[in-house]
Amino acid sequence: MGKFFCYTTVFQAVELFAAMRTPRERRAAEEAMSAMKILGLNPKKAPMYGALFAAHPRKRATDLLVAGLCLESGLPLLTARGQDFRGIRGLSVMPPRALAPPAGGAARRNGE
């Protein structure tokens, strides 16, 4: 999060808080969420979401909502489940390894 502006969706925030079992976990979740912008649905974009759902009737609703938020915001989707988003026109999907430093990169930068 120190290298990039980080966004998440309201759906992932809800899932995260639903999984919290202790006050310590809740504080950790709140700290993580405070470092990100949270994307939410814009009712003016309902026609775009409707077209997305109609074009992909077999995809999970939550996946389509997340894809729609990325499309609406012009942001890529960072996910290890790229196959679940295949075929969604205009959506840029990035695997987590795209953000990983190259092997040995930290050592080279430190002059080791």
C-alpha cells in the first residue's frame, strides 16, 4: 500500500468485517480499510451493470459487481482468480505476481 493508491470494493469490506471474530481483528481490519479508498455502486450506472449481467449470465453476481466497479472507475482488477473474469470486455485483470518485486530485486537495490 506504500507504493500504490489502493482501492477495494464495498463488497470486500463487508466480507472482511463479517469474518472478524475479535476486537483485535476488527481493529486490524479498520486500520487496513483506512489506508484504502472503498468503491461503491453508483445508481446512475445501473444500465451498465444490467448490460454486464445480461452479457454474462453464468458469472457470479459479486464478481460482476466487482468487475463493474473496476470498469466504472477505470481501474484494473488485482486478483488471483483471473479466470473468473475472463471475457469481460474492457476489464484489465492483473495477477498478484504483477506487483511482486523481481527475484533478488531488493538485494540488488541495497547494493548486496
